[in-house]
Amino acid sequence: MKRRTLLGGIAASTAVVGFPNLSISQEAPKRLVMPPLMDATTTRRVRLEAQKGRTLFKGSSRADTWGFNQPFLGPTLRMATGQTTVTEVTNSLNEPISVHWHGLLVPGSVDGGPHQPIAPQATWTPEISLTQPTATAWYHSHIHGATAKQVQMGLAGVLQISDGQDDARELPSTYGVDDLTLVIQDRRFSHNGQMDLSIGMAEQMTGFLGDTMLINGQIGATAVVPRGVVRLRLLNGSNARIYTLALSDNRPMHLVATDSGLLDQPIALTSLRIAPGERYEVLVDFSNERTVTLLSAQNPNTGMMGGGNQSNGSFPVFPFSVDASLPTRITRLPTALGGSRPTADASNAKWRRFSLDMSMGMGMMFRQSDRRFSINGAPFDMKRIDFNVDLGAVERWTISADTMMHPFHVHGAMFQVLTENGQPPQPQNTGWKDTVLVNGSVDLLIRFDHPASEKTPFMYHCHILEHEDGGMMGQFTVG
């Protein structure tokens, strides 16, 4: 089904979920708190426990939540490239989970995908050896059929890959002061303060869309920053919402890193689209001491499905305020970052094509089958390996999506975006990536340097979590 047909069908629906006026909060402002930092660069050890919690988001009632080492979400992990980190993950919940290291270039045996469940009361102990460049990655549960719920409940966190050279690059690096970790999520809450995980008719197609913004699991918080240049590590940890971010006074955001590492030099942007699973690092200059709010345009997937002019509206994500008493370390933008932008040649690469498919029926309802979502017409099957890639091979993948936009993620590899709809990639997609928003078609060039067996294959999938759970996923081996 093409986008034009889809728009006409959805426009006839009386209520499309995802168009509420998203707000920060009506409560008194409070200071945004960073996730606790677990720095394993010296200890070389990480211990995580998935556990139940009770979290006060709004009002006076606490919501039932899950988290790693805390009631909701998890700590920021910092691992050093060039060394091995011993990791222990204990599952104290009453259902299986997994921990996928999204963005880590590791073998399938420690990737943490759906073939590596951690049973209740069990512990998984992978040893993670990193050789990749510095980057902002993340970790989250990846149980097939339950990923959306488990991430909504809180099983996710940020992971920093560090080479210890940020000071030499003149990048902000003081955690929680001029180097901010920002997990952006949308959620809904019931009248008694519980998280509302229900999926409406339209959301079966678009994925879950909330009406309340959470930043690091907090509602109504203000990011307090020093008077100078501040680094924002942005993670879209939402199930489905795509954000188009801009600052309220139109000051630039200087892009310094994409999913898989630093750029060669900053790129000045006035807006930045970030889809579920993507990470970007930007520098913002707060030397003028003016308060400013990070805004987002409405989710483009609902806008193009009959939202009318509401898709052009914006809503606040969270505000910043400047505290001149905080230490200011960086006062100018760096000119060189020491990273790179890929420029490989695709002429001799093996070419694969993938179509991200959505099965629709009369009245724009999903057919009652397990084929609602698929890739190349085949919904995900845990028992089926879709193909094998030779270890060390470079392949060209063309990903197409005719119905709506889909963030596409590949496990165990990073890639170069060659083209978007036949044109050069957008500036934000010129760095190394592992997740890309497909709006029509994209061409990717991928090198596969890490093995994955039939027992623990790598996944490729849409990162709208309801689509992933519904079958828009495949798996492959490398060897």
C-alpha cells in the first residue's frame, strides 16, 4: 500500500493517536538529574540487575516500573575501547529479558539479541571486548514479542564508548555538567499515575505515541548548564515517535557525532531529526546566558497520515537554564574532532534489497494474522536464518519503505549512508551509523567484521518497537 492511499484511509479515522499537545509539565520546575554513571574504564567490570520499582512521575501516586539497578531506566555505562569489560546481568523480574548492546561492534555471541534470553533469577556474564571508536551507544531488552513493553517499562540505558581523549579534542567531558546524557521518551499516564501502555487502533500502525515527555525518566525538569559550550548526547529512546529538534531561539546545534562515532569536524544545524534508536551528539553555546527550550515538530509519521496542519506544530521537549556559578571549561567550538566520515567505494559490493512491508486490509485495519509487519514479505521467524554474510565482506543494502517512515537498525556493524532517495545523504547522515530513518529508500554500505552463528545471529529490523515485535525483523549469520 502506497503512502497516498494510506493517508486517505487514515484521514477518515475520527481520532489519530499522537496529536495531543505534548507538554513538559504543569508542576514547578525542577533540575534535570543525569543517570548514575557506572565507569568501567578502570574497574573493567559492569554489574546490572533488572528489577521492579516504583517511580513518582507526576502527582502523588507512584507507578509500577522496571529498571537496571534502580526503579526506572539504568545507569550510564562507560566502557573503554581497547579493553575487555566483564559484564554481569541478573534478571530479578518474573519474565525473560535480554540486554542488547545497541551500537557495540561485538560478535553475535555477546550481542544480546532475542536468542540470548536471561531467565528469571538467572545471570548472564558476557565479556565485551571493544576495538571501535568513541561513541554514544545504548542498551535495552530485546525479547521478541516483548521488546516494546519491556523498554516502555524502563529496561534501557545509555552506554558511552571512551578512548579517554575528549580533553585533547577540546570537547566537553565533565559528566552531568557540560556533558549531558539525555534519554528522550514519550509516555502516557492514567489518572492514578500508572504508565498507560495501551495501544489504540491507529497506534497499531504508527507504534506507541505518548502525550507526556520524559527526559532521563523525569517530567518537567530543566537542564541547568554552565555559561559556555555544552555537549548534548541525545538518545531517542521512544518506542515510535520521531523528533525533529530545534532550539526555540534558532541558535545552531553543532553536530559532532553520529551513532557510531565522531565526525571529522562539526556541522552547524538549525534542526535535527532523530528517530527511535538513533543517537547524536551536538554542541550548543550557552555563553549568552539566555534560557532556551528544545522543541520538536510533531511526529512526521502521524502528520503524513491525515494530521493536517497539526503536523507543522511544535511542542516543548525540555528547557535549559544557565547557572553562571558552574565551572566553564570549553568556551569555543573545536575545529577538528579527530573522527571521520566514510567514503568507501560500493562498486564491487554484493547488493541486497529489503522492503519494509505493512499488511493492511479493508477500512485501514490490520489483517488478523501474524503477517502484519514483514521484510520482503516474510515476517520474522526465530527458526529461520534469512542469509549468510562472509566475514570481512562489504555489502550494499537498499532499504525501501513505501507506507511510512521506518528507522532501520543493523546489529553487529556500522554503515555508510550512500544515498537517500537517490540523492546524497542529509548532513546528519554523513557520519558512521547503525540506525537510519528510511523515508522512501536508502542505500547503505556495510562491512561485516564480527562473526555471528546460527545459534546467536545478528538482527536487522525496524526500530519502531511495535513493528519489530510484530515481525518487521530478519536475522543473518556472519562467517
